[in-house]
Amino acid sequence: MRERLLRHRDSFQNAWQGIQWIVHEHQNFRVHLGISLLALVLGYALGVSRLEMIILFFTILLGLTAEMINTAMESVTDLVTKEWRSEAKIAKDVSAAMMLVVALGACAVGIFIFLPHVSGRFLPP
């Protein structure tokens, strides 16, 4: 039992080191964190519903997770080969495309959630 707990502790420490690395070393991740914080503050300020906040939260988690997967895929690809290879390009391009699709989807979610709240405050009836 003690060994199992120690393995879990080690796993959490490794995961925490991964979070620290990506925050400190990866500018795109910091940009995502900043935009995410802004979206949550905006949601609170506009008084979006609880369900809308939950949707925002999970959309943010999806975006941050996709950025982590993209970074991991690029790092693994670089580990396999430093020279230009079409297979490596495909792996990196598809990984970047995943991030783009998630980011566009997150923008759409933000528009669907925020637009009714913003238009009601700034546009005349």
C-alpha cells in the first residue's frame, strides 16, 4: 500500500513539473492562460449563468489540454528526428491543426455565450 502511494506521489510530482515547465517555457500556453482568465473574469462580470460558466470552464480545459498535447507531440517528433522529414512535418502540422480547431471552437463558444450578454448591455433595444 505504501509503495502504491509513493508511486502516486511521484506521478503527481512529475505532472506538477510538467505544468511548471509549460507555464515557464511555452509562451503560447501563457497566452492561453491569460485569455482563459480574461474569459472567466468577463463571464463573472457579465453575470453569465452557472451552466455557461461550466461550459466556459470545460472549453478552457480543452484548449489548455490541446496545447499541452501539441507541445508534447512536437517534442516527441523532435526527439525522433532533428532533420526535415515529411512524416515529422505531418505529425507537427496535424498537431498544430488540432490546436487551431480547438481554438476556433473555443472562440465560437465564447461568441455564443458572451454575445447575448454584451449585445444586451451595449446595443439599444
